[in-house]
Amino acid sequence: MSTDNKQDTDLINRALEFEQRKLSFQTTSDRIIASRQVKELILSLNDIYKENKDSEIMDIMKRLTVIKRKIEVRLKGRSQS
């Protein structure tokens, strides 16, 4: 197994682990940290996706993006329309 392939696998596993976490970020600080972590995961997965165009990676990125949006709504508060 090449180093890049092992790193890719580790990154995918980290993303899946983040996705399975219970999303009850109690403090604003927890939400900020989680938002930064998920952003970093999405950007890293995007780099891998650019190389091999694996639809599974795209699906993971989409699910993480939904989680990131939920965290950001909690951080920013709901806008009044």
C-alpha cells in the first residue's frame, strides 16, 4: 500500500468517524472547533476526489457539508426573514 493511499484511507476514516459523532456541541467554542475540523476534512477529501473521481468520496463530502451547515446555523443563529 502506497503512502498516499494509506493517507487517503486514514482521511476517509476520520471523515466517517466525524460523521458518526454525536453532534451536541455544548459551547460556542466546541462548535467553532467542529466547524473548522469538518471544513478541513471536506477540503482534504476534495483534493482526493480531484485525483480519482470516486463517487463514494463525493457522497461523504456532501454529508459532511450538511453537518457543517447545521453547525454554522447554530453558530450564526437563525436569520429573521
